[in-house]
Amino acid sequence: MIFKRSLSKELLQTAIGAFAILFGIVIAQRVTYYIGIAASGSIASNAINTLLGFSMIKFMPMLLSLTLFLAVLLTLTRQHRDSEMVIWFSSGQGLAAWIKPVLTFASPVIVLIAFLSLMVTPWATNKSTEYKTQLQKQDELATITPGVFKESKQADRVYFVESFNQLGATVKNIFIQSVQHQKLGVIVANQGHRETMANRDNFLIMEQGRRYEGKQDTEEFTSTSFEKYAVRLEAKESKEKSPMVMQAVPSSVLLSQHNPVNNAEIQGRIAIPISAFILVLLAIPLSFVDPRSGRSGNMAMAVLTYIIYNNMISITQAWLTQGKLNPMIGIWPVHFIFLTLTIYLFYRRAFQLPVVPRW
């Protein structure tokens, strides 16, 4: 009992550490990605946090599955390396006796992975798609990043603002260059704010500025001072209804409507918790390491096994989408292969009798 309690504590600590590292790597990559999109003006900078949240929810099943695999693998590898397994085997317990305490620790997380994969991830993908559609309908001011020149969609206007305040409704130090009636116009103003008219048209009302206008390639221009100057902000045109992303379709719909694409998607979702269960079991025999040999051999083999497993699932899912596989067969052969490999490794590590040398 004391040994199992100590094992559960160590598994939990290792899992928390592994999850923190994996989460940090993924979130850093996604933040960099969304900052790049915001810098290009495709999305507003204040939309990064929302999109990042939806993105991390979609990655959560994969992160938890890999966390479980690494937690079991690293914990048992340390016990092999520090010869603690000798105590376990000397007490009459075999390698198969690790299955129950490991599954006791992993089962709640596997159930959570299944819930996230089948229910939460489609919801997050759907909400992310809807949010991106709303962003596409925003006007030009909403996509401007302070300190960055932004060209309008029609390429007839260039915006630059130094800073925002009051939740983006007020801007400071505005520069607008536009081309109208074959005349080049430049507007500079100390500040401005957004106003929405009764017909829902949005205007940028600039205050205390000047407007310069003249014909291109000539020295003729006019200069006008103003207290207030309104510029209509064009809203982006978007489709009324975006095409449904397969990852956003609820699992209940996939189960009720049978076709190659739906079959591939639902089997891909079911494969995530199943693969997490098999990988947890596979980590037990893969954790074996000879204290006198190198420490990275089994870790490299484990990472290679994880990559091959997930790639085989992706390839088989693609074949299902293309109709090259019978849905009754589906991804199950991949799980069967790795479950067979797990049983074989257990046999090699625990049940195979050693060869007694004869002198």
C-alpha cells in the first residue's frame, strides 16, 4: 500500500511537470503564430487571447495523452535505473502487477481525454470558426495594429495610428493616405474616435488635424485645417455561412450520418482515448533500462513508437476518408498491432524464462 501510494505521488508529480513543459511549448508556438497573423493585419490584436484559448482546447486531448505516456515511462525508467525494481521483483511481484496501479492513476485522465475528444473539441472548433467569421466582418479600424501601417482591402487607403485607448474606441496620432478621384489625400490628426450611425455605418471621427490633397506627380496641392473630419470605415465582406469544418461537427451527427468522411472523423476521435490507454500499458515494458547501459535508448524507442503510432492512425484515417478502407475495419488494425506489441513486450520482460547456461 505504501509503495503504491508513493508510486501514485511520483506519477502525479511527473505528469504535472511533463504537462507544464508540453503546454508551454505548444502555447509558445501558437502565440507566435497568432502574433504573426495580427501583425499582418488579418486579425485584431485583441482577438489573440480568444483564438489562443480555443486552439489550446483543441490540443488538450493530444497533450494529456502524451503527458500520461511520458509520466509512466519516466517514472518507471527511474525506478529501473535506481534499482528500485529489484525490490519490487524480490517481493514476488512481476511486471504485470504494475498494470493495476498505473491504470488506477491513468483511468480518470483517459476518461477526460475521451470527453474532450468527443464533446469539447468539436464545440471549441465550432466556436473558433464562428469567431473567425465575426472577425472577417469587422471594419478596417478593428484590424489596425498600433505602430504598423495597414492597407485597406481595396488598396486605396493606408492607415497608421500611434496608440489606442478606451478599449480601442479612441486612437491617438492618426495618419491616413487615400486616393479618391485620381487625387492623393493625406490626413493627419491628433486623435479620433469611432461612431456608429443609425444605419449601422461606422465612421472614424478625427479631431484637430489637417488634410492635404493634390494630383499625383504634380506640385499642386491644397491644405485644409479642421476641427472634425469623418471617414467612413468599410466593413469586410464575408460569406453568410462558412463551410462546416469536419472537426467542428458534433459527434452525435457523425454517428447518425454515415459516409466515408464522417466515419473517418468519428473513428479519429475515438482513436485518441484508445491510443492513450494502449500507450500507457506500452510504457510499462518500454521503461526497462539496464543501469549499466545508456539512459537514452529506451526513451528514443518510446518516442519513435509514439510517432509511428500517431502517423499510422493519421494515414489510416486518410484512407477511410478516401473510401479505400471498409468502415468496419477502420483504424482498429492499428490499435490491434500496438496492443499485440504491448503483450509481446510484457511477455519478453516478465514471462519469458531466462536461459540457464550449462557448464
